Amino acid sequence: MSSADEACGEGTAKDRMKEEYRKYTFRKVLFMLACIVCLVILFGYSLTLGSHEIDFFTVFTTLWDHITGVSYDIGTPEWTNDFLVWEDRLPREVIAIIAGVGLAIGGAAMQSVVKNPLADPYTTGISSGAVLGVTAALALGITAGSISGNYGIVANAFLFGMIPTVVTILVSRISKTSPATIILAGVAMSYLFNAMSTLILISSEAGKIQEAFLWQIGTLQWTTWDDFPMMFIIVAVGSVVLAFTSKQLNILTMGDESAKSLGLNADNYRLMVLVVLSLMTSAVVSFIGIIGFLGLVSPHIVRMIIGSDNKYVIPAAAIFGALFLLTADLIARTVIEPGELPVGVVMSFIGGPMFLILILKSKKGVW
Amino acid sequence: MIINIEGLEFGYSSVPILKDVTVTMRGPRFISILGPNGVGKSTLIHCINKILSPTVGTVIIDDRNVKDISIKEMAKMVGYVPYSANDTFPLTVVDTVLMGRHPHSHRGTLDSDLDIVYETLDMLGILDLAMRSFNELSAGQHQKVMLARGLAQEPKVLLLDEPTSNLDVRHQLEVAKMLKRLSRVKEILVIMICHDINIAAKYSDEIILLHGGTVFDVGTPKEVITRQNLEVVYGVDAKVIDDEGVPHVILRDSIQEKKQLEAGVTVPETRDTATEAI
């Protein structure tokens, strides 16, 4: 073979590798696009459901008209549609999407940070910590720095959620050998925090107990536009931060020594990620309570389909998480008539068995 | 490039590991660090690339104290191949090697980075693994991919922590030979920690022998791999023969056990007292 041929052969081998890599990337993008399409369809479909059925296309035209500022006379069918879609149904769906995004990204980031596929804000006790914070705020009126209103509740949830976060970091430092230890420590802390929450509740008035109990299970029933701004801002900022540093997240999963030798300050970055995801979880938990398994299962399923590169796992898990929570909420709303189930219960019914299947099916034992 | 280590001391919470290490490493060259378990081989190379900071003493790379070099800058100069890599969340081989480009991320595009990944994989002869998942690979392939990641950093110095452990004899030979070739082709200083004395003696330009937390001997394999040195440092009775100009070690017995047999009584467990007595 002449040297020219060799050079040519090498060129094509290189192109082939790049081509294959691009195809691989394209498949991941395709999966995300498919999830987005499903999300839009499901989102539209959810908005059609309710006491008064509105058909699929009317939903989108109504939304569009509202955004472009079309106004109606009070009492007309268009006005009713607009009111039902915009004021009654939309907040719930939008909050479901934000919560799904926040919890799924939180789970994906948490798993990478502690290098444990079973970690998520729920299994590491962050959710329980946040619940205690909210319970203390609601039932006892204790808030961090005496901030009132929603901000006080979220601040409380964040502060209490940081306790298990810090313990998780310490545990993962001390016992590097066993991934199970982190989860077991999380379970232990969950019990502790749940017990404290219960203690606060049983010593408060009867009316508050039911309200707080229902909220703890996780429900989207009472969501309004008032819940939207704060949850949206925290989850949006957190998601952007984590999505933009996903390369660093990949490096962190290789271990601290590797991370440092590749020029990443592992300790600082890990702390930053944990603060961000605790904040995101706290924001979600403060408004809709605990939704278990979502943060655990969503990244798992996404990884099974598109691999473990966080550059794609983070956005894909976000979309998938939103889709998942929207589906669960749809089931929660429609499975019993009249009335509805708390979405947290539905999620546990789907997520529990799914989690079990994932454990049994995973090729390598994670424990 | 020159690495100048002077009066280096390091200890984990008051337990001293390294004591007064002074050594100069000059590249391009292939250097092996030998010594028994726990002598501080890994600690020494971690002090070079800032994974650890020395308690006392200085490490100077090309006239610059490593204290004044940021870890990002360090990652551009010094590549590191760890003893083992976590593969809980495995990426493809291409993505794994691409991580080596992280310190240079401010310049270059994905396309130019992929060119570098291609060249590295091609040089190491593992192009066929490109799109495979990291956790599906054999130990030897694993090691080569980690080596590729270190090379993708385009470093002037490459540090390797036991790159030949867990490999069968053929892969041990291949990896060591490749490291020697790399030091020539890329003109870099390659420093590896090794437990196989014969592999190190066969391919290294220079051997640093550690004992009791300090440098016991430095020089060419022929100068360092001697019967006396092995007796003191490893506590073994060995025969060193000449194999085409390269020393080759034939291990005979652990000195402690030999003594036990001869004396017919139990000798105190600590190897240090045994070797110091000699």
C-alpha cells in the first residue's frame, strides 16, 4: 500500500469513528425529542380532562389566545374554557412538570455525586429533612430567621434538608467501600426525621394534622399560580447550573483522584452540586410534599436507554421526570370517580415495583 | 522537563509516610518507582501532581514550585493514570478518553478533541473499542483506556499507579513496552509505580527504589536491581542474573521465613526489625 493510500485509509477510519460518535449522539437527542413530543401530547390531554371536557385542539388554541392577550366577555363558552384551562387546570400541570424536572435532575446529580445508583433526594433523607422543616414551619410557626410566608417555609425546608446532605457527604467520605452504607444512613435519617415530624403533628391541633398529612404524602390537588414563581425560579436556576456543569459531574463520578488530576476541584464542586440539589428538592417538597421514587427511577430508565453521559442524562432525565409525574398525576385524577388519589401514592405504586425490577435486572450488583 | 523533589515529607494524621525524599527526575525517559507495600510510592506521585500537598519540602517542575501551580494548570502538564477507576456510571471509550481534554476545554472544539482521541486510540491499538462501554472491557483494555485518557491530556509528564497490576503477562509486557515507546515518541517523562521487578528492570531507563519512606537507591536497572538491595528493601533472598544486559530476578525465599526455619523459633512479626538487623 502506498503512503497516500495509508493516509487516505486513516482519514476514513477517523471519519468512521467520528460518524459513529455523531450517530450515537443523535440517538440520544432523538430519545429526548421523542420524550418532548410525548410530554406535549400528555400535557394537552391532561388539560382536556375535568368536570367539563374541552377537546384537545381547543386547549391549545385557548392557551395561545390567552398568551396573545385575547379577551372574552364574561360568561361566554370561550371565557369558561379560558378560565378552566388557565386558572383551574394549567397551574397543576405546570407545577407537575416543574416538580418532575426538579426531582429527576436532583436524583441524577445525587447519584453521580455519591457514585451510587440508588441515591436520590428521597433515599438519602433530604426529602424527609425538608418535610420536617415545613412541618415545623406550618405547625409550630418556627421558621429560619423568622422569614414569613412561602420564603420562610422554603428556607426551613432547605436548612433541614441540608442536615442529611451533610451527613451523606461525611458518610461517603468515611466509608468509601460500601455504596449501601450511604443509602442505609439515608434510611436511618429518614426514620429519625419522620418521627420528629410525626411528633410535632400529634402535638398540634386536629385540623392541621390532616392537612399536613395529606401534604406529606405528596399531592398536586391544591396547587395554584401562587406556588409557581418561587418553585419555577429555584428549579430553573438549579437545572441550568447542573446542566451546564454536567461535564464536571461526569469527571466526579470517576473518583476524586481522577477528578483532581483532570483539573477539577472535586470538594468544591461536590459541595456546590449538593447545595443546588438540596435547594431544588426543598423547593419542590415545600409546595407539593414528598414524591418518592421519581428522582431515583427517572435517571435509571434514561441511563438504560441513552447511557451514562451526564451531558445527556441531565436534560433527558428532566424531560422524562416531567413526563413521569404528569402520567402519575393523570392516573391519580382519573382512577377513582369522583375525587382523586394523592399523586405521591400513585407514584409509590408505580415506582416501587419499577425500582424492584431495576434492581433485579441490573447486570452488576450495586450493593 | 525536570522534576526536582527536595526534602519531601508527608504523613497522614501524624503517621509519617515519606521522610526526607530528595530525588531528581529528568525526561524524556521512562522511570519506575519500586518498593514494598506501604512504603509511600503512591503518596510520592500524588505529591507531584497535587492530589496531596507535602507536609515539608518542595516539588519543583521545570523551575516552578507545584504550590504555585493551579490544579487546572497542573492537569495540562501532568497526566495521571489511577490504580483503578470507578465505573458505576460507565461512558463509552470515546467519552471516557474525551474527559482527558477537560483541562484544555477553553480551547478546541469537539471535532478537534475527537481528532486527538482518535490519534490516541490508534496509537494504543484500541480503535476497535471506541464505541464500547467502559464497563464491558477486560482489565487490560480498561488499563489502556485509562492510559489513553492520560495521554489525551497531552501532558509533559505522565504518572501511572501500578498500570500492570491485574494484567496477564502478555498485557504486562505490552503496557510496559508501550510506556517506554511513549516516552520516546511523545518525548515525555513517564513515571510508573510497579510491583513487578522484572518488568520494571526490562523496560525502565531508571529505577527509584524506596525503602522506609525514603529513597534507598536511584539509577539504571543494572545499578539498582542487586541482590543486596532486594534483601534490604523487600526482605527476600533472590538471585539476580544477566539476561542480555538486563538484570533478571529469580526469587528464592522470604528472608524472615528462612530465618525462622533456620532458627526453628518465631521471629517478631515486623519486617522492619528483621531487615534492620541485617
